Amino acid sequence: MPISLYNSLSRRIESFSPLDPNRVTVYLCGPTVYSYVHIGNARGPVVFDVLVKLLRRHYPGVVYARNITDVDDKINAAALDQGVPISQITERFTQVYRNDMGGLGIAPPDIEPKATAHIAQIIAMIQTLIANGHAYPADGHVLFDVDSYSEYGALSGRDTDDMIAGARVEVAPYKKNPMDFVLWKPSTPELPGWDSPWGRGRPGWHIECSAMSAAHLGETIDIHAGGTDLLFPHHENEIAQSTCAHGGKVFARWWMHNGMLTFDGRKMSKSLGNVLHVHELLKKHSPEALRLLLLRGHYRQPLDWSDAAIAQAIGTLDGWYRVLRELNDVVIDATQPLPVPERLEAALCDDLNTPQALAELSMLADTARQTPSPANKAALLGGGLVLGLLQDDPEAWFKQAAGNAVDASRVEALLEERRSARAARDFARADAIRNELSAMGVVIEDGAQGTRWSVVKH
């Protein structure tokens, strides 16, 4: 089954074909580790986690890199504010990030390069750019000469006037052109720095990814991914410096960008007070509900977060898990891998169409409910696995809720008391127990298989 992916550079969907089918290379721009990440920062990792798993099902070898930016002015500011070394900030929030991503069911990357571990490669790349006439030292800085690269702007589609207007915030007397961007900058004594041919300093943000990608994946990679907010200037600059440092070689054959996450229709920002941190959301909501919400929209489109949206995601999962709970006595062969449903896989092969894949998962749930069988149950579980969903035990799903601790033994005792009251036709007491359970956030269902209970998740 062929895979087709939208390429931001060509602005069209293209049939994917890697340079080397035995070593498909994927690079995702990772976090700058100075604080907690918000849920919008998790959309790309969730989406491209699904992509990498798709690629692994189709190719024998996939190398996936997601970097850590651990030297940056925001990190420096946080370290100075707290009076601690930058390593104390970066080590803490690197681990927080790993925990948050793992909590969302995101598999760790094969390679997790850190900028500070690649200073030698960064300096070497800058030296090559200077030697090739694409960069110049000035006033302790080294800058990329945008005029030396005729294709600058091809990715973002911006014209020169737009780019100059966007660069005015960085206008400096040592720049030849306002669009020229920093590859290396000097460090004052209180800031982190490394010795270089241009004095003690630190790398600019853009050069880090180019150096790390080349070091681990090669000079030309198959897929470079990130959010649309990185398209310009970060990814535009990466293309320029990588292409010029490697003798004109194509840097990334596919560029993939996920749309931004908004909050009730507005951009998430600290100034608006609507930033939702992943580590806090994981305490309040099921990780699978968060993951499902992030996959409900097509990755290239903006996606809105709202209380209604998360409640809908939880309700959808409740429905699917209810089917699996009803199929508890249907046994599947645990020695065999779960199947990958063909129609669901086809949706993902069509430019990672997760909304269609989720629609297919709903149809699999309907089929399994209407026609209980080992094959239909396995197909539902296999479809869920492909998307990183339906990984919980169904009974456990209904008896747990993030941020809502319930004493299961107390619930079972009350249910036993209620059964006795109903048997004695003491319906007033039975209703009182139902109300008590409801106040605890517990919903009960009476059915042919007895009374089942679940925790309200929203």
C-alpha cells in the first residue's frame, strides 16, 4: 500500500519514496527545555508518532530523531532568574518533557541529540559556510549571508519585502542585510559559552538542528517535521545553511508541518493566560483522551481545544471501551500480532488522514458490537493500537479517572449493600446508595451481566 504525504516545499501531496528503503530518516524539531510544555507543543509529537509507526510497518529500517535544544536565551534567562547553572534547568525539563510525551503514549525517538553535545559539529559547519562564501564574521558574531543563497524563501513562499519586514526586529549594524541570521553569537561572562575561532560564544538556534541532523541522519534526510510556526524563519534558515554547507545537496526531501492548537478559538499564549501544560492535563484527563483530541483533526489544519472537545473525546473512548468490555468473554489468540485493519491503514497512507482513520475505528467498534467474534475484536484492538488508543483494560478504564481517586473497595461494598436492599425490596435504601455513589463520581449500570460501575471522567 503506497504512502502519500503532503510536502510543504512543493505544496502538493506526493507519493513517498525514501532514498534508502532500509534506512528511512525522520527528524522532528524538539523542545527548548526551559519550562513545562503546553498541550499545543504535544500535537506534533503525537501526530508524527503515528507517522513513524506507519513508516515502520512499511519499511524495514526507520531512524527517527527528535532533538533537545538545551542552549538558548530563554534557558539562560531562567537560569539567571533562579541563580542556578543552565544544566540544572535543562536536565530537569528534559526529563519532564520525556515523561509528558511518554504519558501521551508517544514512543521515544531512536536518537535524541542535544545541542550542547554538538558544539564541535556546529562550529565545523559554520567554518564550512564561511569558507564557501555563505557566512561572515562580524563584531563577535557569525551571520549567514542570505544574498548568497538564491532559493531563500522557497519553503515559506515569502517575498523579499515580507522577509525584510519580519527581520527588522533583528536589525543590527554588523549585518550586511537585515535578513541575515545569526549562526554564532558572543557570550558575556555570566552566560554559557564555548571557545571558537570567533571568540567565546554560543550557537544561534537555527544552526543547531542542521548540525545535529547531519551528524545523525546524513546530509540529506527523507522527512523533516515540525509545527507551522517553525516554517519561517527556522526551517527556512535550516534549508539555507544545510544546502550551502553541503555543496548544494537537498537537505530534506519532504517537509511536513502540523497546524497549531488554539484554545476556544484563540492562540495559546502566556499573556492570554490560556496555556494548558501537559503535565497538569495528565492529572485531570485520561492520556488517551488527550491523544484522541490531538488526532481528531487533520494534522495540517488548525485544531481547537475546548472543554467540550475533551469531553467528546472521553465520550468516544467510553463507547469503544464499552464494546470491548462486552467482548470480555471473546478470546483472541494472544500469540498472534494484532491485525492492522486495511481501511484504517489506507487512511493513514493518505497523507496521515487521522480523522478518517478514527472514523474507521468507530466502524470497527460498531461491527464488533453487532457481530461479536475473535476476528472483530482483534480488528478493533489492532486499529486502536495503530493510533495509540484502546491500550487500557476495559474494566480498568471505567474504574479510573485522572484527578478523581475512588476507593474501589468502598464502591464494591456499597454495591453489595444495594443488591441486598433491592432483594429485600428496600428501594428507598437502594436509591440512596445510588445517590451516594453518584456523589462520589461513580455511575452504575444494571444489566444482564449484573451491576457495573464506572468513574465519571469529565
